[in-house]
Amino acid sequence: MTKVGFIGLGVMGTPMAAHLAGAGHDVSGFDLSADALAKLTAAGGRAAADVADAVAEADVVITMLPDHPQVEQVVLAPGGVLDAVKPGTLLADMSTIRPETSIAVAKAGALKGIRVLDAPVSGGQAGAEQAALSIMVGGEADDFEAARPLFEALGKTIVHVGPHGAGQVVKAANQLVVGGIYGLVAEAIVLLEASGVDAGTGLDVLAGGLAGSRILELKRKSMVARQFQPGFRIDLHHKDMGIALAAARQADVALPMTGLVAQLVAAGRAMGYGSLDHSALLKVVEGVSGR
Ligand code: NAD
């Protein structure tokens, strides 16, 4: 049994914290939302009064927050995680944020004797609910091994990918692939429907061939039915495309298709779809075809 402090109980954090509590760990969680705290209590965790209360006794702290400003606030600000935990505590930030913030958090943690991993995830809400996430971890190998039993309660593919920040670079690569596939599935639907072919039937065939993917498997029916409740919001994917393009600039490489997909995602946000699921890229592609 590990004492876990869990900060950020949203779409992803709520089922993840519930799995840890269900696996017998002692989970204290905090979120700004009272509803989220009630769900944690219902799942067998303890609703803490604030960040410090959630993490003070923890052996491992997990953060699952929207973006780097929230991670900086929760972890680095006075009264945050690094102030409140015991020396030797392990912090696994599972949020998707820019690699340089992960590296800065790891350095700040090291100054206080706190071990830090960046451990972003892929698999979406379904992956979180089914404890089937892919977890890509940057940091020291022995810290990864220490955290592995907790990760195993959350995911199926759990890989140490390199030093601090490397987990976030792998996640950026994941997000540009996911965005590209959504864009192309959207284009396939628009083409099929405009040509008078049933899109659901057409995508069923695609899903069984070389074009098959988890996105086609999980999302083709909801996309054809125009069901876009998140899931993963376009706003968050916009953030992730920005991370991918910044990482490309840092690595001095050109990612032309990623640039195009980033603009489609930005258009979705500008068109007012930011709070819809990222599969709502279909609405953007329909828009540019006048449909
Ligand atoms: P979310 O917005 O549903 O959840 C974030 C939670 O953090 C919210 O409940 C919010 O109240 C809480 N929060 C924000 N600031 C806080 C603070 N200062 N103190 C305490 N709590 C605070 O987001 P999500 O979809 O769960 O995503 C979380 C992270 O995981 C993001 O970085 C996202 O990019 C990544 N991610 C999401 C998915 C997905 O399918 N939703 C998949 C993979 C990765």
C-alpha cells in the first residue's frame, strides 16, 4: 500500500485516482471542483482541503492537470507540492505539458530532495477508465522502477523513454499522429458523404484494412453520428499541437503536416468548438468544403 497524493481530478484524473484507490492504495486527492472531490470519496479516496493537505503524508504524488501554468502553480508556487512533501517523495507529473517545464520541475525537485518523473499518457478517457493507458516516462531509471507498480494500476504499455522531458517529447509525437489521423478520418467522411456513399459502411471497411487504427476502431461511429462530447477537448489538443511545434523548433526540424494539422485544430477553436471532443475536427473539414 502506497500513500498517494493526487492533484487534478478531471476527465482523466478521476478514473485514475479511483483505480489507485481500488488497488488498495491510500489516495488523498485535491481538485478545485467539489464534484470531482465527491467522486474521489465515492471511489474510496480522501478529499483533501488543499494541495498541501493532499500531499503532506504522500510517498508518491501524481499530478494530472491541464497545462504548464497549472503544474507550475500546484508544484512550484509557495505552499505547493515541493513545499509540502517530505524529502524523498516521488512526484509523477502525468499532465501533458511542454518538455522544458518538466525539466524545470525536475531541477526544482532535485534541489529539495524530491524525485520527479514526467509521465504523460495516451489512451483517452476510455484508456483511463479501463486502466489501459500508454504511459511514457522521462526521468531517472530507478525512479521509474519505483513508480512502476502504481503505473501498472493505470496502464498497460508503460515505458521509460529517456531523461527528464523525454516523456513529454514522446507525448508530443503521439499528439501530432493522433491529430493527423483525426484530420484524415474527417476528410474520408466528407468525401464519402459528398459522393453519396454511406460513411459508416465505408469506415467499417477502412477499419479492417491497412488504414485501420484505434481512432477508427473507437471513434468512427460517434464521428459519423456527429457526437462530439469530450473526451479530449479541442482546446487541449490545440495546446498539444503548440507543444509539438515548439519541440520541433527546439530540435531544429520541420514538421509540415503537423503545421497543417495545428492550423486545423486552431480553426476548430476559433470556430467555437474548443470545448468539443477533438474528433470535432470533422466540423472544420466540413466547413472548408462548405458542407
Ligand atoms: P480536465 O480539464 O478534465 O481536468 C483537469 C483538472 O485539473 C480539473 O478537474 C481542474 O479542476 C483541475 N485543476 C486545474 N487547476 C487546478 C489547481 N490549481 N489545483 C487543483 N486542481 C486543478 O483535463 P483532462 O482531460 O483530465 O486532462 C488532464 C491532462 O491529461 C491534460 O494535460 C491533458 O492534455 C492530458 N490528457 C488528456 C486526455 C483526455 O482524453 N482527456 C488524454 C491524454 C492526456
